[in-house]
Amino acid sequence: MACCVLQITGLIFGGVGMVGTLATTVMPQWRVSAYIDANIVVFESIWEGLWMNCISQLGIRLQCKFYDSVLALPQPLEAFRALMCVAVVLSIISFLMAIVGVKYTHRTKEDPQGINIFILAAGVAFLLTGILVLIPVSWTGGSIIRDFYDPKVPMPLKRELGAALYVGWVSTALLIAAGTMYCSF
């Protein structure tokens, strides 16, 4: 009974982590404009993501523009895009493997070893996905914090942590928890 509860909990954590990984990848709020000076009246906020920049004016009008050229992007951004795309695909595959493993765990009595391989593979894939999401999210968070406290960076170019980073960290925690649950069988 406890085995079944852990499998279902792992499946829920993995599914929410998969959705969070997809949301983190497509959200434009990786870097958000910081308002540091005495200016408390803010008309625009700038969002920078993996795929586009957006400007929100008074919270009413939102204009987004995809990056013009892939070749003009900084190398870390290209690497983060690749890692997040691989993480999305891997999270979908691991979620499907977990579904198959959970569905057939109690049905087949003849070959329990074959089903345990699905559970173990899903666990390892969830762990790997969590690591793949953690790298770009934490690297971006670290660079934002470093630039924020750097006196050489002009005030208008300073950014704060965006909502996508927090979603990415929560997704990482859920994916690692799901992977740990499945690897423990």
C-alpha cells in the first residue's frame, strides 16, 4: 500500500514538475527590471526571457518581441535555451515512463523486473531533468544577483529575479523529489 502511495505521489510531483519546466521555458520573466532609485512612479517594467523581451506599460499594455537572430544571442542564453528544451523533452518522456511503470506495477506478476526497470528509468530521468532545469535557473539567478550588487553596472541595467526563476526552482525540487521516490523502489 505504501508503495502505491509513493508511486502516485511521485507521479503527481513529476507531472507538476513537468508542467513547471515547460512554464519556466516559455515564460518571459527570467529577468525583471529593478527599481532602485527614489523613483516610485513606474510606468514600464521590462521582462527578459529565453525567447523574447517584453515591456509592460502600466500593467495594461504588453509588448513582446522575439529575439531577432539566434546568432546574435549571448552564448549562455543559447546554452540555457538548449538545456531547457532538452529538459522539457526529458520531463515528458520520464512522465510517460512513470505512467507506464505505475500502471503495470500491480498488474503483471510474471515479470515484475521489467516493470521495475520502467520505474527506475523514470526516476533517473526525473533526477536528470531536475539537474538540467537547475543549471540555467541558478546560473541566471546568480548572475542577476552579482550584477545587482556590482557598482559598475548602471542603475537602468540592473535586474531582479523574475517569476520564471522561482517556478524553475520549485519545478527542480519537485522533479528531484519524484526521481528520488522512484529510485528508492
